[in-house]
Amino acid sequence: MQDFSVSVPIVTFDPNADLAENEIRTRMGYLAGDCLRALELALQDPSPTSMGRALHFTADVVCSGGYNLWKRFCHEYAIDHIGLASLKIFPYLVARFKELDQEYERLPSESFYGNDGLQRRLGEVILVLQQSPRRGKAKWPSVGPETHKNSAWLAGVRRAPAAPAVQKLWIRSSDLVELAVAANEMLYACKEGAFERALFWLKWAHDEDLALKKETGGGLTNSDHGIAVSTKGKGRATPINFLFLCAIEYYKELSAAGGPLSRTPQSAGLHEEVKAIFNLYAQAPTSLLTGRKRMELLVIMLQLLCEVPKWKVVAAPPVVKDALQMTRATQEAPKFFREILARPEPRKIIKKQPKPKKKKGDALLTTDAKLNALDAIANQYYGLPTGGIGGR
């Protein structure tokens, strides 16, 4: 059996010492932002030593009251560092956090992170992320200011025919023609496998929307196209909603056409993976995914549409390649949690909050309310004066 023990410097920390408001510390005495950065570095290396570090920092964040912050970190890491390299990571995270969230809502905090079985499940999530193949984020293309609010430029570069997906979704009364042009060009680029060009039109639509709103107060669309982007079920008019739905419709067209993306005896297809990506985009509360991260999910969809049809075998590899090794590794997780739980809580860490009483049909709000206590640690990690994680 591999030895996953790891030597992590013990921080001498006086829990009664006065701290600046931004010095939010974990049980082990690490600055919270440093702890998360160290966790991200540990995920870059699949060695046994780094596996131990990943378990150590995960236990420290979770046992310091940061379960929701850690959950958000896991989703953002999957989007930023894994993506198309292992598409099954998305249905895996959706399924695992559905189970963990139910236990988190049901149990008092100490019982949640003090439970051996849940500790192993938490350890499995972080080790799956660490063992997954990685792929860096796509580089955003440069979109010059001369391309915006410029009908002559747009007329000169447009060349894509009207796509059925765009015709199906475009709403004449609430969507500008420029939005349909961008969507048609984006899907046409996907058809030709030109990912950089598809990404250009995504960014162009986003920037054009901002430019119009700045000048006139109204952007490319006045419709949320049926996608809620808040825990209250309210939508927000954004061209990214429309473009994401166009990408999903185009995927459905390719699947129905009997091509590489369809489910056949020779190919498992990617229906489960695409469904998980779309559900994350459309249903995750804003406390979990910012608008920027949602847009990066669309980037992954564009990569899929451009590249996957060229694959010889269209099937995402399993998230756990060696189940026995993963079982042995996760059995070590409780040891790391016991080490953290033996430490007292410093006075100014993420304070424990009583779990709000549930209201019927308000499960998402109960989880979202807990994140109010995490604003300080989130802002410190991302260097933000206000707002949540990932806002840029």
C-alpha cells in the first residue's frame, strides 16, 4: 500500500491573538487564501506526497467551516484545469455533491466533517480531481474596439448561413439581429472545427453586449431565454444564455444525424456529460458559479463541438482508472481529518453559523445563506474587495 502521509509544517498560532479582519485563518493556522493556493498546487502533481497534501488541505478547509468554499473550488478547478480532458468529471461532481449536500443540510457541522464515511467521500472528490488529466484554459482572442457598434464591419465579415438552431431560438421581439449573426458564425466555425474563430464570436457577442449597454442601457437581448441564474429562479438577459442554448441545439442536431456524437453500439456518446455541463450552467446558484465561469463552461462546449467529431472513439474515460488504488487512498482520509480536528478553532476563522430553518421549496437558499459567512475568505483568496469567488 502506498504511504500517503505527508509532512506539513505545523503553524504556531495563538487562537486568542488579535487579527486583522482580512487574516482569516484555518484550524491549522494557515491564512485561508494560502491554504487554498497550496491545495491548488497539490492538485497539479499526482504523486503520493501531493495526494497527502491534497487531503490535508481539504480537511483543513472543510473542518474550518469552509465546505461550501471548497465545493466551489472543486467546480472551478474542474472548469479551469480539466475540462475536455475528462468530461466525466462534470457528471461525477454533480452526483457526488448532491449526496454530500444532502448530508451537509441534515447534519450539524461537527457531525458532518467528523463522520468517517463522509471524510472518505470528501477525500475521494479531491483525489479524483488530482488524478484527472489536465488541460489548460483556452486563450481568449483579441477583439478590437473597431468591431463593435459597427454595422459595416459586421456586414463585411459575416459569411455563415442561418443555422437551424439559431432560427429555432432567436426571438425577433427581444433579440437583436447582431446576436443571431454571432450565433450563426459561432456554430459555422464549430462545423469547420475552427475553435479559435468560434471563441472569437463568443467574445465578440459578450463585448458587443457590454458596449451597447454602456451606450444605450440595452444589450443584444432583453430575454433570459428561460435560464435562471439566481437561487430565486430569476433570469438575467445575457447573450451567453442564447449562445449556450444554440450550442446545445447544435449538439442535438449532430447526435440525431447519426454522426460521431450519437450513441451507437460502437460509441457511448457524450449525452450524460453534456447534460451535466448544461445543468451546471443553467441551474447552479450564483454562489457556486459566477457569470464568468458559466461562460467558460460554454468554451468547453465549443471545444467539444469542434474537436470531438474528429475523435476515433467518442467516449469520455472513467474518472477513476484504478478503483483499488482509489479505495486505498480514500481510506487514509480520516487520518488527515483527525489531525485537523485535534486543533482548536482560532477566534477569527469562518465562524460557525446556525443552519437556517428550511422553507418548503427553498433548499437552494439554505445553502446559499451559509455562503454569507464565507465572503471574507473568498474575497481574500481571489483578491477582491467585494463580491464572491471568481468575479473578475
